[in-house]
Amino acid sequence: MATDLPAPSPVADGSLTMGHLALHYGTAEEGPAAARLLAAMGLIETQVLPLPNGNFYRFVTSSAHYGRGDGIVYLSALPEPQARLIAAIRTALRAGTDDEHEALTAYRAMMAQDYEASFHFGFLVDTLEELENLVLALRTLAENDPLLKGRVRIGANRARRGDPAVDARLDASPVFGTVDREAYGRAGVQVFVETDLVRAGQLGEVMYFEFDYVFPGHASHVLSVVEL
């Protein structure tokens, strides 16, 4: 428990909103594919600004945010100095070689077991049916779309078992019915979209997007209380 609390903030409770997130794609040629993926995930494109090193895109999470200063996701090309830094880090760690640094190998193993163990960005979806349809659509795109094929991987966690109604609904789900992994909490599900079209994390390799749904009527759920 903290014993040295900061002074009260001059910002009133409730006056902060989530403003924006700035994301990068790798090369100018990958910009349209990265933008297509964000749109397929439900974000609304509001601007495309052509730049010499690739398009700059503005998306919002809802049409209600179209002209506001929050709910925004910016997408642009990875700046050249940052790309050089990432390349230097990968070279120093011998990434992808038979002599890869043990710290990097351990990091990859961790992420293979837990998508949310490192940097990721989460969205909340209003209904389970919408989330299921989103997953099914993304699976189809990942298998067949010329821009997205082979560039997207999808994983999922179902809610911890114990609530008969939730368990029965998820057992019958076209997405979660075959999922064995459980979330770090109850009454909610998680879907993870991993893509190398958006570059983030320590190695600038991939980005993890999370899509969540929480069953109504539960004061304690996966997004309100973390369970071990």
C-alpha cells in the first residue's frame, strides 16, 4: 500500500478521456494494408494524408469521435531513425539466427504463451455477437485477402469457468467453444490480433490488439479485477 501519496490532482475526476494512440507501419508500401486491417477491426478512417515516406492516417473508434480530440488512432510510417535503431537492436541480439540472444528467445516464448504479457492496445466491444462476427471476418481476411493473408494471427481467452450461464453461452460460441485458454478473470472474454503490419514493442516487430467483451450484470469481471 502506498504511504507517500501525491498531492491531489488539479484535473477533476472524470475530465480525462483516452485521447489518441500513435501507431506505425514498417514501409510506405505496407501503409494501405495496415490501414485496411484497422478498418476491418472496426476503426473508422477520417483522414488520409499522402506524405513522401508513406500515408498518414487518422482513425476514430466511433463516429461520435469524428471531430473530437479523443478516441483517435493515428497511423503513419515508421520514422527512419527509429527503424535504424530497431535494426541495430535486432543485430545486437542476433534476432532470428541460431545464435539468438537468450533474453530474446525467452521473450518470444513468453509472448507465445501470453499475448498480453507486453505492450498491447485494447478495445471494448458492445456485444458478444459483434465480437464473434469480427473474429470470423478477420479469420477470413487473414486466409484470403491479398493484403492481409499471412500477416495476421488471432488468439482468444474465454472467461474463467464457474458461471453456468456464461459457460453455456461460450461453449456454444463459434469462436470460444473450442478455446481452452482462460482469461485472468471472470465474466469476460478476450480476443488478440497479432500483426506485423503494425510495428511496436521492444523489437518493432509486431503489434497486439485486444478486443474484449464483458457479460452484463457482473460487478467483478476480467477488466475490473485481475485474478491469479
